[in-house]
Amino acid sequence: MPDSPLPVTRRTFLHRTGAGAVLLAGGALAGGTAAAAPALPGSPARRLAPPDLDPLALLKRMLAFDTQNFGEGGVTRPHAEMLKALWESAGVSAEIIPTPKKDNVHLVARIKGTTAAPPLLLLGHSDVVPVERDKWSVDPFAGVVKNGEIYGRGSLDMKGANAAFITALLRHLKEGGKFDRDIIVLTDCDEEAGQYGSRWLAEHHWNKIDAGMVLTEGGWFLAQKDRTTPMLITVTRQDKVYFNLDLVADGTATHSSKPNPDSAIAKLSRAVTALDTWLAPVTLTPVTREYFSALAKATRDAPFKRALELLLSARSQHARERAAALVVKRSSYPWLHRALLRTTHAFVIEDAGYKENVIPSAATVRINCRGVPGGQRPRDFLAGVRERLAGRDVTVKLVGNPGESEEAALKRLDETFAKPPSSIDSPLYAAIGDAARRTYPGAVFAPALFEAGTSLAPWTSRGVPGYGVYPYVLDNDQLVTMHGTDERISVAALQQGTEFMYRLFDRFRAR
Ligand SMILES: [Zn+2]
């Protein structure tokens, strides 16, 4: 998620769920027998499989807490209390850090290591984006397992990853394992929006999260065309650059009985159509070049491989564009690969009109954009959009921070754009690669660009390397459910991803 998300005013299409957060008594956590049923609202005493042995049981428990973030944080305290009890039952001290917003809290657990080496920090947000509940085929907070997949808001992003991280650590602890450095597990809030996220935490409690390297969400584990065989295991070392544009059309406000050609809504719609059929130019950077080369090596799909080779060997922009179109057409993950090739622009919030007998004077659409660091500069993308919409009587505004001029906002984006990727010369990167090769021996391992964003900025801006993985192989249908409807991952992939994490942490065991 974004570096500086702005609050949204029109959210009438989303409605809060009635269930609210589920509070599980800490005492119910330690015991429990084999029944791996989800914790349901109103039945806190339901017995669960010990979550320290099974990532699925832990994930189900996490999913039962409604931590939806509607733009200004969510209710994360009950979820944090559940995890705190879990850590304490394993002998690990954990602290809930309140924020100025009630019940919107961070949780920091610290597993003490045997040396004073700079700690390894795992960063996993507990808040989730809202659900459009009536579109879901199952209850998004019930942890339903169907056809080998676990459904729920956050199952992919990123309670599933948190469950794999935490279960793998608890397995080591259960074996009596000790680590050669402190391992900090930060379960944060306000990642999906809000003012008290990791930046706020770093400003107020840096000593609790000071670390030598950080792992969070990001890299995808992709499958071959059969949708299950591991193909490409990636770890992200860089996030795309996040910014927003507003398209604004003005028109004549009048009585709706007398339509006229100066309609703000019609003008805006024509501009949206013109932008929707346009793609920003393809750019390859050293990071994305390495990614697409690894993909070409990994795929068993010969036509796809040829398209990738064309892309990598293209000598002109024209050839690059043609090859990129072919790559997207032949990819099993077309939206992901289209996004890694260029600055993307997505229409996210439209605002126009308020009464049926009034023609409104203005119509606005917000466009969320994600630039490739080191590729096309945001200011060049903005110029391209303005050129595309020239003569259409709409205004294109870069959305800056309050009171910030466009040039100041562009300068700020220039700095983010120029930030180098995290160095791959670190013990954490080596451990990730080693675990990937051992857990997914038939797949190719490679560093990558994250097409979205993370909360890594407080660390990476201090020179601490930060990486990302979602440790489960997934197919495109599952990938598309991220921030969408029927979010889910494969249970078998989650189990294998937990093995991967276990091996990763094994590199940090004290010998
Ligand atoms: Zn996320």
C-alpha cells in the first residue's frame, strides 16, 4: 500500500459489516484439540487446533477478526491481543503499542537472540481493505475452506503471510531452537490507509523496531501453466512509486429538464475513455530486466518464452512495445506482467452529481498511478496524460500533500523514483534464496519489483534493506482476488510456504 494515502470522501458503496471484531479470550489459545474450525462470532470457547502447529488454524483465527480499514485505520486490538497471548504462551514477550486512535494498535513481539547482531524484523500488517460483502460467495470473516482453498479478507494480503511467518517461528521455538539475533515480529496497523502506520511508529518508537533487515509482503510465487507447479519464486527489493491524479471536468449547472452540451459528466466520461485505451510506454530497468530474464528461464511455455526473449532483445521502443503486448497476451498472469512493464493508471473513485433534478457543475475521477522506479519519471507520465487529453476541456491535477505545489510534489516523487532497490548482499536475501531453492527445487528464484507498495519506507529510508514475499504459490484467479472479491489462497501452498519460512529462519538458528 501507499506511502501517503489520502482520505476518501465517497465510500457509500462500501458498508461496514455488522459482525464487528471478534474477541477471543487469551485463555482459549493454549489448549484445544484437533477440530480446525474457524472461530465464529459468539462462540469464543470453540476449540481449535493449536495454531502454533498449523498455519491454517492460525490463519482461520486471524481471519475471524474484522480488521477492515475504511480509510482511517481499523480495529486491530482484539487481533493483537490474540497474537500477544499466542507469543506469551511460547515464552516470547510481546507488547501492544496503542496509537492515538482507539483500538487501532501495533503489536511488537521480540524473540531474544544469542548475540547482539542487528535484528531481523518481520513486518506484517493486520488491517485489511473493506469487503463488498454481498459480492462474496462465502462469509469473508469465517475462514471457509472450499476445494482446497482458504477464503477470507486478508487470506492473501496479508494474514496468510503472517500465519506462515509466525507458525514457522513458533515451530523453531517449540523445538527449543534459539536464533543468532533478535527476531522482531511487528504486526502493524494503518497499512492500508491511515496516519498511524509504520511511519508514525518509527517516529515514536524507533528503538522497538530498529533492525538490520526487514521482510514483509511482496514477491509472488508463480506457477507454470498447470496453475500449481512452482515456476518462479520472487523476492521483491523495490516497490513501485505511488501517486494520484484527479481528472476534473466543469460544466454548466442547471435544471435537469433542459440538458445542454456543456455536461461535466459527459466530458469526464469521454476523457476517461480516452485514457482507458492508452498505455504508458514500456520501460525496462535493471530490476525488471532481471525479473523477465528469470521468467524466460523458468517458464515451460515455449511461445511465452519467445515473447519474453523478444522483449529482452528489443532494440527500439517500437519493438519493445510490440514484444510487451505479446508477453501480456501470452502470460498466465497478464495483469501482473502488464503492471511490471510501465507506469499504470487505474480509475478508482468517481464523484459527480448529488440530486436528480440538478445537472452538476463538476465531475471528478481519481486515478491511482504506480510508476516504475528508474523507468518513466512521474512528471513525464503526467505530461503524457495531459498531452493525451489536450483539447478535451478537462483539468489534470497531481494530488499532492495539503498545501504542496505541483512542482514540490513532483520533486518529492523524483526522490522516491531515484531510490535504489534494496541491496541483495545481505544475510536475509541469502536466506530467502536458499530456502526457495530447497523448498521449490524445480523453480527459478529471482529478485523482483513489487507492482504495489509496502510499509517498508521507515527502514529503507534509513538504509536498512527490505524485501517482500507472499509465501504461497498462487494462480492468476487467486491473485486477482487481492483487494477484491472472494480473496483466497491454496491451503497446500500455505503449508508449503510455511516450510519455506521455516527453512529461511533456520539460517538464523544459533549453532
Ligand atoms: Zn498488504
